[in-house]
Amino acid sequence: MTASSIAEKEGLSPDLLASIDMGSNSFHMVVARLVHGEIRTVEKMGEKVQLGDGLDEHNNLTEEAQQRGLDCLRRFAQRLQGTPPEGVQIVGTNALRVARNAQEFIDKAEDVLGYPVEVIAGREEARLIYLGVSHTLSDDEGRRLVIDIGGGSTEFIIGERFEPQELNSMHMGCVSFRNLYFPDGKITRKLMDRAVLHAEQELQSIWRRYRKVGWQSAVGSSGSIKAISNILASLKLTDGTITRAAMDELRIRLVDMGNVEKLSELGVREDRQSIFPAGFAILYAAFRALDIQEMAFADGALREGLLYDIVGRIQHEDVRERTIAALQERYHVDQAHGAAVEQTALAAWEQTANQWGLFTPADEDLLRWACRLHEIGLTISHSQYHKHGAYLLHYSDLPGFTQQFQRDLATLVRGHRRKFSPSVFEGTDPEEKARLRYLCVLLRLAVVIQHSRNLEPAPEFILKAEENKLTITFPEGWLDERPLTLADLKNEQDYLARQDFTLDINAE
């Protein structure tokens, strides 16, 4: 069952949606309703948390930074109450990507919010930003360049209408650049030149390709670009449009001011003053490296992209399904066999979900997609192909997937055959290990039953699930006609027994 079918079945209201973007600089929340297929914002909240500023020399989030984040989330949590789980997405970005103790903070955040928190990769962040921006703009033809400057990373996307074509997340942001070049608030020509040069160096890896692809319009999102747009308008340099000439003039004025405290004279809010020169330097470098002449500002951002991503899943337009299909095509996966394994595994899941606590839509999705991709590693080599497949899934950019979901998917593929050892679950959250172990057992069982690859429907087996035991009963005579399958099942008994898991095989 999908999230939407569960909502329909249980009478939940999938029209109430909420997203939280835990950025390196600010945390944002949007609550909205889905009315006749359109998102209507009910409430927006945002706070400067500067989580990325709380990374110590070992890349651990300090207690103070974690507390700032948790205090903000407590205020958000009250507004989330009553929102169906399938209507909520909460994600962390660059600060939580690099923090060594990110899981510690995530566990605390989940306790506060009562909903799961996921960390997304840079390219996935870029995809969602483009989704949010493109839905707030007119549906014009032609490619557009979208730039979003965050606290720890900056995303560059080229796309057309609602489809991104180029996605990149660069490891530079207004908080990290502030700490490097403007830590004491001074703005000098030398410091500005160094910051701009650093950003241009980061852009060396993409500027040629981006210029070659080209675009008809450029759009900026995020607080830094909004602040620049507002200042240009207040100085009457432009009407709010960001132009190359206006950026040159603003650069001169910033250096002349000499200190971030004087930015109040330009109307910059106090909580943004310290990071404004850093955000300006990154955007100025982008204008130069990508030869941008003019840029508009759009209100849409990551948080809006998350809402539209939820709507896509509810309306059966899940980008993750497209990602899985693309992987099957790219790596020449036997899709018919994958479908047979999936059908068998889901028949097993339906009989064991309640006993093993695997009844969420995420459990079903994880099992389904692992079935479809369990042989992806064959494109590299038959030997140890389960390990090759796990590597591909762990380290590939998979649109629509969070980092944790990718790791879980890789874990199931890694553990679908051969030794069922503890190494399969290394690095897994202890609280998730039992869940993944059960899903892995169901996948292994389905692979064994479909080992003959004759694409016949799975037999009407009966499963009885206990804590560390699974009893499977086959129709009378079915195993007698398939001695190789019986031998495979007995081998599977041995593999599972080494991990204190019992598989009993019966025939009616």
C-alpha cells in the first residue's frame, strides 16, 4: 500500500501538509493544505538557528548549537500536531551532512517533533529547490538557471519547466564563508577579493558545462539573494532585479562601509548582517563565472519543494519510482525477474508485517525497490554482485531518496544472498537493525523461491512469524516437484541459523 492508499483506507486527511527544512543557517517550516490539487499555504515560520556555526574543530555539533535547533523545533512541533505522517517531510542539509554526531541531534529532533527526520544529499537538495522555485514561477518555455545560497552549501540548477537537467551542490555557503573571510565583521577589499576568488575556484568544475547548456532566465532563491534584491531596490540601483552593473556598484559600497554593523543603513536585518558579505561574495562570483547579466528573485525554495514532492507521492507521481526505473534501464536489470521476486516478497510481507512491525509505507517501499534492484551489481561482475549492487546504491545520486533510505536500500541488496553476517548491518542505526533484518529475511526468501527464474507465480505459501523464527508452509507436492528449490531453502536455513534465526520448512 502507498501512503495515499493508507490515508484513504484509514480515513486520514492527506490534504494537510507540512515541511521543515533544517538548514545550516535557518530552520524553516511551511504548513499548507492541498485544495483541488493546489497547495495553499496556511502558515510559514522561520528562525535563524545557524546550526552550521555550531560545528567544532572535529565537525561535531556543539551542545549549544543542538539546543538552539531543538528550541526552534519545539516551537514548530506544536503547529505540526495532527498532520498525517504521510503529509510531512522533515530534512536536514549541509550541516547535518558533515556533522559527525548528526545522528545524535536527529534522534533528539525526532523525539521533539514526533516525526522522522532525514538528511538529504546535495544533489537531492538541488532537485527539491528547483521543484519549489519552478512551482512559484510562470510556466514559461525555455531553460532557467536557479541559484540558492544556503548556510553551508550553494545549489546550481538548470532546468526547463518542472524538470531539472543539471544539478550541482557546491560546498560553500554564507555561514562557512563568513567564518573564513568575515569572522570579525570587517569588510575590506582584500577579504572580499579572497572570498570571491574562493567561490570562483569552486565553480571551476561546472562553469564550462553550464555555459554550454545555457539558459534563458536566471532566478535566485534563499534569504541571501532576497536581501541583495531588497537592498538594490532600496538604493534605487534597480527595481529589485539583480544585474551585473548593480552588483559591481554594491560591491564598492560594501567595501567602503568597512563593517557589517553599518549594513543596517542599507536596511539589512540585524540577524543577517554578519553573513551578508559572504552571501554577496558567492553570488558575485557566480555572476562572473557563469556570465550572468540579470537575475530575478523567487520565493520558492527547499521547503516548498518538499511540499510538492509530497503531493507527487500522494498523486502517484513519485519521483522515486522514476529513479528506480532509470536504474533498472541503466544497469540492464532483468525487470521480469525482479517483478517476480517483488510479487513473492510482498506476499510474504503481507503475512508478517503486523507480527514484525513492518506495516509502514516506507517498509513496503523499501522491500519493493530492493526486489527490483537486487541484481543491479551484475552489471559489474557476477562474483560478489550483491556487494557491487550495495556500493552502487549507497554512493549513486538517487533523485527523491534521502541518504538514510539509500543506505537502507543498499543494506537489503548487500544482504539478499550468501552469508547473513553482522557485517551486512554495519553502520546501521541500532534501532533500525531489527527492522532491516526482518526485511532482509523476506527478500532472501523471495529470491530463493524465484531462483529458477521461470517467472511462475509464487505458490500460496503460509507464513508464521515469531521474534527470531519464520515458519513457511508450502502447498502439498510443491516442494516434491522442485528439489533444487528445497535444496536452496535448506541452504538458507543454515545461513540464517548462523545469526540465531530459525527458518522452518513444512509442506501441507
